[in-house]
Amino acid sequence: MNAHHTEHTGPRRLILASQSPARLALLRQAGLAPEKMVSGVDEDAISADSPAELAGQLAQAKAEAVSARPDAVDALVIGCDSVLELDGQAFGKPADAEEAIARWKAMRGRSGILRTGHCVIDTATGRRAGATASTTVRFGDPTDAEVAAYVASGEPLNVAGAFTLDGRSAPFIDGIDGDPGNVIGLSLPLLRRLLAELDTAITDLWQSPAQ
């Protein structure tokens, strides 16, 4: 069986439909070289019955918006979106510092589920694959002073759930159950499976070491 039915000079184009530096870094660390295109999707306009469904629909909307662009021709477009589920509710980025402080006071000492929707669209064929990955996050018990200092750093205002696993709030996360990349913003094992559904091996997207 000849897998090379379409000849490409080098790996297929990979486009990340997100402005997330963390997602970009994860893909680059895994040997990929994605281009970045911001989707411009109005996230507040999308609603769903559950946090997992919401994450999936947001990821799909982002991937579809970028895939429709003329400059996304013959590319694999990855859309991702993360929300934190706590008490059955979905929490994205906090609106302001006050909300971030309230979130942390509600989360500390408890566990939440970080749900990240993934959608991959092959613009050459129109085929797509999507799924949502879930990781349990066990929050530590930072003091009021630590929460205030963290929120004052500005970091939690830019991320779903008002925390990061790979940034300043790392000392306030006691542990996770599941894929750490998913919490950072993109599950590489899930991405591998979705690409396989589209007849693409993730190893075929690796850049040569010289690049």
C-alpha cells in the first residue's frame, strides 16, 4: 500500500487556529512547526449543554473559521479550546482580577476537570476529526495572600480556569490525573489519534532536526 498518494515537499502545512502561546509551544516541543492563525470566533456566542460539549463546539468553531480562509488551503487545521468544569459549570478566562480571586477561593482544596476540545480539519479533503480530552486537576490550598499575589501577576486573566500548570500557579496545583498537555492546552496523544483518523501519521509532520 502506497501511503504517498499526494506528494508534498516536506511535511504537510499545519495551522493552529489559536493565539495560545502554550499550545504553540507544545506543538513545537513535539517536533511540529505550526503556523498560527487567530480564528476570531466570538466565544461568548456559543452555548452548550455541558462543559465538555462547550469545549468541543468552541474547538470546532475555531477550526471551521480558519479552514474557510483562502490562505488555509491544503493544510491541517487544529482548533482547541479549554474550559474548567467545577460543580458542573464551565469556566473560561476570568473577566477581571476580582473574578480570578473569587475563582481561586472557590477552587482551592478541591478538584476540577479541565476539558479541552480538539478539532482537526484537512482542508485538502474537507474531512475532519474531533474529540474532547478531560484531565482532573487537584488544586492546592494557597493562602489569600498567595492568591492575591498570583492574580496581581496578570497570568490567570489570560487562561481558562484562571490557572496554568506550566506557569506561576504550578506551586498551587497538588497534582493531576490524566494528560498534562491537555491542561496546558492541547493533548498530543489525542491529536495523534485524530490525525490518524485523517490518514496522517504525526511522525510525518515532524520537522527535520536542522530546522
